[in-house]
Amino acid sequence: MQHVNVHEAKTHLSRLLAQVLAGEEIIISKSGKPVAKLSPCGSENTKKRKAGLLKGKIRISPDFDAPLPKALLAKFEA
């Protein structure tokens, strides 16, 4: 994975995009700290998720959709 600073990214954006299209990921840093990642669109979620994967691991309380207590509701409406 290639690391570039903001100035270099602005100066060589076309070249960097060509590298991204070739499948490479590029980290852009500001003051030496990573702030963004250039990667091909759609590369993050290429795996299909299987339905029901967390079955039995998540519990929803029976009063999940019950009205909020008046004191808490007042804080939201303030």
C-alpha cells in the first residue's frame, strides 16, 4: 500500500487514480497522519452476506417499542 501526502496527491491525482484502477490502495496523509484511503469503488463489500448469520446471538427486549418514560421523552423534546 502506497502512502502519499496531500500535496503529492493533489499534484499527481491522475497518476494515483490510474494506480487505483489497477487495484492498488493509496493512503493520503496530512502532517504524517493518515486521513483518507483511495481504493477502487466497490472493493470493500464484494462478499455476499449470509442471512441469519447472527441468529440466536442477538436478543431484543419484549418492551423494545414501548413508549419512553415521560422524563426521558421530555429531554428529547426539549
